[in-house]
Amino acid sequence: MQRREFVKSGISALATLAVGETILLSPQPASAATAALEPLSYKLNAGGNPRKARTDYRTAKVVKSVCLNCSTVCGIEGFVVDNKVVKIRGNPLDPNVASFMTCAKGQSGPTINSYPERLLFPLKRVGARGEGLWKRITWDEAYADMAKRIQKCIDDGHPERVAIHQGRSRYEAEFNRFLDAIGSPVLLNHRSICSSNKRAANYVSLGDTDWESIDAERCRYFLNFGSNFYEAHQGGLHFVRRVIKARFDHGAKLVTFDVRMSNTAGRSDEWFKPFPGTEGAIALAMGHVIMRENLHDRRFMADFVQPGEAKVREWLAPCTPAWAETLSGVPAADIERLAVEFAKAAPTAAAFTNRGTGAHYNGFNAERAVVMLNALVGSVGRVGGYCYGLEEKLTQQRYPQPLPLPPKPKVRTDLEDPPEWPLANRWQKMKVGQVVYDFLAEDRAKIEVYLSYTIVSPMTWPEGRSKTVDVLKSEKLIPFHACSDIIYSEMAHYADLILPDATYLERWGMDIRNNLELQHYVSLRQPMVQPPGEAVSFPEVLINIGKRLGPNQAKYFAYGDHEAFVREQCSKVPTKGPDGMEFKSGFDYMKHYGVYVDTSKPKAYEVYQRVLRPDQLEGSRVDEATGRIIKADASGKERSIGLMVRGEAKRGFATPSRKFEIYAPEVELIAGKLGIKDDGLPSFAQVPWHVGLADDRFILTTFKWNVHTQGRTASQKYLSEIVHDNPMWIHPDVARRLKVVNGDWVELTTYRPKSGALGDKAFRSSEQEKIVGSGRVRVFVTEGIHPRVVAVSNSLGWEFGGRASEGRKGKRSDALVASGHRETAKGMGPAPRFDDLESGVWWDKRAGGRGNGVNINAILPINPSPMVGMQSWYDTVCSIKKVEGKA
Ligand SMILES: Nc1nc2c(c(=O)[nH]1)N[C@H]1C(S)=C(S)[C@@H](COP(=O)(O)OP(=O)(O)OC[C@H]3O[C@@H](n4cnc5c(=O)[nH]c(N)nc54)[C@H](O)[C@@H]3O)O[C@H]1N2
Ligand SMILES: Nc1nc2c(c(=O)[nH]1)N[C@H]1C(S)=C(S)[C@@H](COP(=O)(O)OP(=O)(O)OC[C@H]3O[C@@H](n4cnc5c(=O)[nH]c(N)nc54)[C@H](O)[C@@H]3O)O[C@H]1N2
Ligand code: SF4
Ligand SMILES: [Mo]
């Protein structure tokens, strides 16, 4: 007899699973599903039909918190009725939000709380890894198992074999503390598949790695290189509101470079579609025009820019608009004109980027070239100009963690600090996440305990369904994997232990983001409602594991629970509110307002001009040749702390020269050590394998939707209802050549980077063209794309995650309905009779719908950029063939 006959089947049965019972969870058998939780605000009317229940918002409890449906982390207010979040709106006290506004994703957040397919209990794998067979266990068993394995690594002298791999976590403080306590430095993240070229470029140029905080409301000219901030971008929602205001109030101009007509491109005054990865050349050519026309800011350059004006002029001389036109296809006359307009609008002008420019093999230098434009025209840090971050993070001085603090680990590993990409970890841990699975496969590092959190690498990583899944499946390479998730994701499927998490509306945390009002602020994430079933917030899980470790580790977790941790972090927040209200503690203040804004200091304009105080200067000396002010730090190491400018001791930039470094000696040095030719300037080289691209080859790019966030929103029904399909954008010329029309199917094949005459060293490049993979996609024919580019969005094509993300409608478990079973897991209330997913997933293929799209990451190659290691997402060469007949 098959053992499967003994097990429950399908995520639908999860809610009624008893401790010790077994369940099979994999996408195919889980055909029918049950609603374990009551969908938001639905009641049945007399006729048995669902209708919206009337909610009296005046009587709702209002809880201030922070959204995390994307990385913008907007301050929000949740309206809570009967332990349900019935409405989200913006928290006007949050200086970035400053209104009741949220985006559609923010509105949809509460649906995930009551998603019928939420994970509710700890589950332990009982079949082969990836088979989908699980047994419900207790938290005690789960904690004991994890603590035992981690303790063994510590006792064996290999604490670094414990790794946390996080996606969008916002829990660096908690996770670092946990790993410090056990002695492991291996906190892996997704920064290299996100934005590390930008951070590295800002670090090298300005000494700051955060996103720019453009003074948008006062800005008159926005020169946008590849950001889709009307839909995405870090803090896009805050930014777009201010850009719109600037456009309405004083006619600010918006120019966008994007290979695709994004919503931002479509709403710009001018849109240009360059050949992919040539933004650096365009920016350099604009620099050339600015210098040639003497439109640069002489004084700023003389005081604060390295190298000086003469060198920059000489270096930019060959970068003519005509040169940039041959590379990018953007007319020289336009480059010329835009450069002049931009410079004339300065200092109320800002040139900025996002992943359209950064996610390339040459993205690091392209990012630098764009940021440089602000330095040439002197708009850096100026009112209405290109302003940038405040260094203050969740520091111990300001947001103290409970004492004692564990010491920093002394070991390093190739996993968290790969020597091939030295700029990856220069200032902040950026890591090179997409090579982690490769390194494990190549035995470059060992892991015993892999804890994953808010990351779904089979969906969001390059080679997600090949290399990533191969390694995740291998018990030799990853002997133990515990995954914290809220749904049965593709990541959870390959774990040994599933830890049901509380959603961002059900847990604690502190958050800081760059503030477009240029003042320091911090916000509090607090539970609006209790998590369902036995879901536990992951930071809480780590504390509970920590308490079970030996005394040398457990002492760092003796302070209590995660709430106690956060309370301590708030202990230095003032107790008097902006409206005069008095609170017993900083924690109470934060719970009330949700946010604290430090208005005691002036807005952070021109921070580099700040004059150093006598106490800062004490014990310093000036290097006569460079004007740098040098002082020994606590450890005795000499550092530049400022710059002599026109006889005054100024703060300058946080770079080694204390100037804005167009020329960065550090880059030259690092490149030299790696055998890469680099003069330390943001010079342009085309993506090597794009040079002389054959006629039948295209560049495959990807993009984000306004209503989806990577791998975290497909399970939110109302968002997937809006966007659930992702046909491939192709230009009409291409459609004509391939003889396809809108909606036809094509076969798409991708290739690894080819090593060209330039002697490039791209990851796994080879002389022969090697296929990464191929798949069938539908085409969307549109003028809104560069003729040599095809584009498929990410976020879709889930095989897991429940009915909404899988695009599968279906009834609740028949057994449950038939037996009139009304009881579900503790704290979840009765099972509702109406289930929104039953018929609501109208895009189900089986019902004639379009289905849930494709996961393009399956055929995108792992491809880290030189020095920084950022994934070159938007450089993939592909070919397309028409599929004859019915696909
Ligand atoms: N709605 C929504 N908001 C989000 C997110 C989300 O998933 N959804 N994610 C958040 C995160 S983590 C991030 S990192 C940010 C990312 O925010 P963005 O960088 O603004 O968004 P992306 O879609 O990654 O890329 C931006 C644009 O690059 C274009 N592009 C592709 N190739 C090229 C090229 O070669 N040249 C040029 N010039 N453009 C090109 C794409 O068409 C796309 O419109 O958004 C954050 N906010
Ligand atoms: N092709 C392509 N791929 C991309 C991109 C692209 O532009 N194109 N963008 C890249 C970018 S910018 C980024 S930042 C990465 C992000 O990729 P990831 O680091 O993987 O991050 P997310 O997609 O946010 O993580 C989603 C996972 O977190 C789970 N999750 C959601 N909420 C919670 C929660 O409250 N608790 C827990 N424990 N889990 C939760 C979801 O169920 C899902 O399993 O994707 C990258 N992937
Ligand atoms: S922009 Fe992001 S953080 Fe802000 S409301 Fe929308 S989903 Fe939430
Ligand atoms: Mo990202």
C-alpha cells in the first residue's frame, strides 16, 4: 500500500492538521483548497451570496505601523475591527508619506493576513527533500532541532556553517546579533541581485551608499536614467508624489531613458530608448557638453571634485555626443540639448538612476557617470538638487539594543565575502548573493544550517529553477534548511523545516529609510493583529533558539522577547510628542505616532560644506598637498575627517579624498589587483557580448509592475487579479520579421555571455554560444520598446504559493464542507462558507483564462558584474522563434 494513502493532501487540509499528522504539499496534488480563514470583510446575505460587510471605521482601532509590501516602507495606519485589519492608509506623520496615500500594494496588504493558504504550524519534512511531504510538529520540537544543530556547529568550532539568507528583511540588527552571538559572519542577502552597483557607485563617488534623496519638490529638471519610479524604485511612492508636485507647481521637466515605455517613461516630457547598457556613454557625452560649453560649476569643482576641472575636461574630450549616438542610438543633437537644459536648470536639477542603468555588466561605471553629472553642475546636496542620505542608521548610541552585546565574529568565508568582488563588501555588506549556490556546489564554503527568510530564490534568483533548485535540493550541499515564510512558497518547498511567520502587519520591528525631507527619522512596525494559528515572527524564533543554546550564547537573549528588544531600541526616543503629548517611554511614543522625526537639526543640504567643530579638529593635522584633514581614530588608524576649503575646515565628502571622487584611486587599486584594466574614472565600455550583436539576437530585459513586488505579492489575490500574465514585449518590426501577431506564442532561448575580443572575464563565459534555457512565451507587440530588446516582467509564473499565485481556482476541501466542519486552527475563527478564491481566480487556465504567466528567471544566467558582483540582469542575449500551430 502506498504511504500517501495515509496522508492528508493539499494546502487546504493544513488548517485541520493535528500534531504528528502528515500532509502532502506540492502544487499538483493540491488541487482543491479550503478557506481556513475568513476572507476580508465578506459576509453572506440572505440569498447565500457574498457581499461586502459594512465597516464603521469610526469605531475601528487605529494602529500605526510600517508597510512592507515593498522596500519603500511607508508609514501606515491600520484600521482594526474584530482582530482583522479592514483598511490601510498612509500615516501622515511619516515625513516621506506625509499623507493618507498608499499604493495599491499597500492597500492589498491585509489580504495576506487572511489568505486561506497561510502557513499555520511548524512543519517537518518527512519525505525526500522537494517531495512535499510534511508532518506537523510543535514549536518546541522545531526549536530543539534547530538549537541542537546550531550548537553542534559551535561545538565543532564551525559557527560559520550557520547561515541566514535574507531577502527584504529589515531585521539586520536582530539577525546580526543572533549570528554574532554564535560567532558566524554569514548573513547573506539579496543586495547583489537588487542594487549593489548603485550602492557601490555612490560609495565611491560620495562616500554614502544609500539611495539619493532628491529634493524633488524644489527640483526643476529630472534626468532619469532607468528608474521606473512611477511604479517601482526605492521610495518611489514618496518620490513620485513630489515630482508630480514640482511639475504642477513650477513646470519641472522629466526626461527618462528606458528601453521600454514604462509608466514613468510614458509620463515623462521626453522619453528616449537607448540600446541596453549604453547609459554610461550618454552620461559621459552630456558631461562632455557641459564642460565644453562651460556650463559647469567652477567653484564646486575647484573645492570639492577630484580630479579637478582641467583633468575632467581632458578626459571627457573624446566622449562626444556623436560617439554616444553610435553606441546608444540616442541622437547626438538630443544629448547636446538635454545636457544644456540640465546644466542651465542647475542647481535645481538632478540626474539619477535605478536598475535600468545599474543592472548591467558595466552598471557600476554607468551609475558613477550619471551621478557625476550632478557634481559637474554643482547640484549635489543643493536645495532642489541631488541630495543624498543621512548616515544615521539604527546605531547603538541612538537605538540601543539590550546589553550585553555579542562581539563580532573573527572568521570570514568566501560565501559572505567573495574575494573576486572586493567592492561588494566595502562599506555595507552587499554580498554576491547569486553565487552562493555556485560556491556551495563548488565546495568553496560549507553550510550545515541554512536559515532562509523572506527570500524565494527559485523564483527571484537567476537560474532559479536550475542551479538554485539543484543546490537547495541537495542534502549534501545544504544538510539542513529551515525556511520562514508566510505561504508555502517555492523556497519552503525545498526546506526541511517550515517556520510559519507573522506578516508585517502582525509583528514588531524598527525601520529607517532615507528621508526626502532630509531629516533623520525612524518608524515602528507593531502588530495590528495577532498572527493566526501558531505563526511566530522570525526574530522571535531566533530569540527562542538563542535561549536554548549554551550559556555563552543564551546570555545574549536573556532580555526577553522581540517586543522587549524593540522597546529597548526605542528607549532614547523622546517622551514628548510633536503635539505636546507626554508619554511614559520612548516606546509608548513610538506606539502612538508610529514614527519619530528628529527636527532638532537643519535639513541635510550641502553637508559637505559643514564647518568642523574644534572638538572634531582636536588632534588632527592637515596634509598640505591635498588639504585633507587627518586624524587618528580610536584604534590609532589615521583617517581623513575633513577638507581645508578656502581656509576653512569643512566636512567634505565621506570619501578618502573628502571630495566627490569622479576619479577614485581605490577603484584603480582594486581593479589592478584583480588584473582588470581601469583608470579609476567612470569610463565607458560596452557590455562585451553586445558588441556586434547578430541580427537574429536580442537583449532580454525584465521589469517590475506597479502592483507586484518580486516574489511577495502574487499570493495577494486582488493584485494578481490586476496583473497575472506577463507576455513578452516585442517591437512591431520584430513581430513582422517573425510573422507573429499580438498573442502568438514564440520560443525564447537565452545564452550565456560570450567572451569576445575584449578579453572579458564574465562569469562562465565561453567562446561558443551556450544555451541557458528556453521556454514558450506569448508576445505583446508594442511600439513601446527598443527594437533590439524584448522584455518579460518578473514576479509571475509561480508553481507554489496557493491558489492566487498559482492562478488556480477551486473549492474548499470537500471533506470540510460536507462535514459542516466549522472549526479551524486556534485563533482563526470559524471557516467561512464563502471563499473568494473559489471562483475569484478567473484567470485560471483551466477555465479559459490566461493563466499566471511565466517565471523568466528560470532562463536568466547568473552573471555578476566585475568588482561589485551585481547581477547583470538586463544584458541577456536571446533568440526568438515562432511556434507553429497551437502552443
Ligand atoms: N511596485 C513595485 N515597487 C517596487 C518593487 C517592486 O517589485 N514592485 N521593488 C522594490 C525594489 S526591491 C527595487 S530594487 C526597486 C527597483 O526599482 P526600479 O529600478 O525603478 O525598477 P525595475 O523594474 O527594476 O527597473 C527599472 C526599469 O529599467 C528598465 N530597463 C531595463 N533594461 C534597461 C536598459 O538597458 N536601459 C535602461 N535605460 N532601462 C532599462 C525597465 O524597463 C524598467 O522600467 O523597486 C522597489 N519598489
Ligand atoms: N528577473 C528579475 N528578477 C529579479 C528582479 C528583476 O528586476 N528581474 N528584481 C530583483 C530584486 S530588485 C530583488 S530586491 C529581489 C527580491 O527577491 P527576494 O529576496 O526573493 O525577495 P522577495 O521576492 O521580496 O521575497 C519573497 C519571499 O518572501 C516571502 N514573504 C513575504 N512576506 C513575508 C513575511 O512576512 N515573512 C516571511 N518569512 N516571508 C515572507 C514570500 O512568500 C516569498 O517567499 O528579486 C530580484 N529578482
Ligand atoms: S510603496 Fe511599498 S511600502 Fe509604500 S504602501 Fe506601497 S507597497 Fe507599501
Ligand atoms: Mo531590489
